[in-house]
Amino acid sequence: IIDPATGKQKDIFTSSKTQRRSQSIATNFLMKKVIATYPYSHTILIVNQDFSASTVDTRSFGISGVRGVCEIPFTSKIVITGTGENIAVIDLKSMQRVQFFPAKLNASIHVSIRT
């Protein structure tokens, strides 16, 4: 991660079991968090403004092999997608799934929000 205030790189590593093969990265500007996906470990890495970090197993949200991530602008929510299927909306304040869409995504691995 690059600190925008200083331009310096900061390595964030929690565990080789929870950070296997990174895929996508997004920022939730309202919450001041960076979220990265790791499909081979079924996790997202959540990095706070102070560079503290934690991982969450996305299977608890109904998302296996998490690939895509994006913010819903001006909210505390993100969207995550699985490998080939399913979309979930997660509230970063409560870390709860607030919406779920069972969907076949085929080879689509990235996600974006059009406002």
C-alpha cells in the first residue's frame, strides 16, 4: 500500500493462510479503508487509515473465492463478488452483509458501480 501523505510504500501482511493470490483492490473513501481481495483464501483484507489491518473470511457473507470489490460511493458499503457467482453488499461499519444477489457471473471477476 502506498501512503498518499508521504508517498512511501507500506507492506501489509497478516498471514500466508489469509493472503493467497491477491486479485482486486478498492478504497472506501467515507470509511477511509482500503479493501483487497484474496480468492485463494476466500478473504478480504481491510486496511485502516493507521495501517492496522484485519482479514475477513467472505464465505460468511455467501461469497466463495472473492474476486471483485468496489465501494458504493458516499456510503460505508462495499460490493464483493465471488468466483463465477454471487454478489454481496457489506457494510464496513457493522461488517454485516446487508444485501445478497445470487447470480451467475461466468468469467467476470471485477465489479464497479455506476452512479
